[in-house]
Amino acid sequence: EPEVTQTPSHQVTQMGQEVILRCVPISNHLYFYWYRQILGQKVEFLVSFYNNEISEKSEIFDDQFSVERPDGSNFTLKIRSTKLEDSAMYFCASSDYGVNSPLHFGNGTRLTVT
Amino acid sequence: GDSVTQMEGPVTLSEEAFLTINCTYTATGYPSLFWYVQYPGEGLQLLLKATKADDKGSNKGFEATYRKETTSFHLEKGSVQVSDSAVYFCALSLRAGTALIFGKGTTLSVSS
């Protein structure tokens, strides 16, 4: 069964540094998402992406965040200047068209900002 | 705004016990409803879904029925196993490409 893959599985960075989290969504999916989960807390929506542009974003997704689909397969999340509170598990997801199409999640990247 | 409320965990059960995890929602439209499961160290996996009122989603012995009158989507399993130990998330979606709104998650721990 096709999978969403994320790299790296764990990233450690210093406060103020830029990080790029990478995702390869399922190939025929049209919608792409980033979510995050701070340890022990709920899963929070960051951004959705469709047709090469952001379709929706949350208030968490401020100017420090950006997303890109640089080629036909990758979907990236960039954090320009990381803060301690950015430490979380970041999940990429993709879905086909239609409200009933479930999201398929990757295994996540654990970001630790020191 | 739209939201999902799940029962607080953790839920601790013995093997073969009956499981119920309550989930209620608030939504302005007619959402699709989902249960996702997160096993330790893994991402979220779709467990089951229901797309309209009175639909029943089922998978791996788990069931949930979309109840519009009570705005609920409770997860049930007749006989849990140790391997069911995980975090369970109830979620709703209002339209394609929009945020999937999650509940806070309920941790289930099953002992033998």
C-alpha cells in the first residue's frame, strides 16, 4: 500500500537555525498537509496545500513557516528561525480529492530545538 | 467554531474487556467523521470513518456510528487486545482540503 514518507525521523537544531522537514506524499494525491503534535498534546493543523498554493493555514503558521513543493514528489516545511517552542512531532499528510477522502499520515519528524 | 471533544484518558482495561471511547462534535455543516489511531512511535493511521448520519464505520473489530441527533461518534470494541494499546483520535472534516479537526486523543492501555 502506498505510504507517506518523511525525513529525517529526528532532527536536532539550535534555536535560531533554519530547518527543512521533508515529505513525499502518496503520488496520486492532490492535497498535502502539515500538522504538529507537541509532546502529550493534541494534533494541531498547520497548513494545507493544493494546486501549488496554500489553501488554508492556522494561526500557528506565521511568517516563520513556509511550504513548498519543489518538484513533482516532495513537499517541504521550512521553519526560518526555530524557537524552543517549535519542538514537536511534525506530521505530513496527503489525501485524494473529496471530503470523504481520509488523510494518510507519515510517521513524523521529531524536531528538537535546543 | 468547529470542534471535537473526546473523553479524558488514560483508559486502562484488561484483555477481552469492552471498550467505549466517547466522542462528540460541534460543526456548522455536515462533517465526515473519523477515528485515527497512533501506536507508540508511529504516525496516525485511519481506523474507520463515516460520512453521513447513521453510517457505521468498522475496522479490526472497532465500530463507531455517526449519530447526528446526539452529535456523537463513539468508538467501541467488544473485546480489546494488548495490541490495541495506543492513542485514539476522533476527528472531523467539513470539506476537501480543509483542516482535519482532531480531538485531544485518548490513551488506551490494555493489560493481559
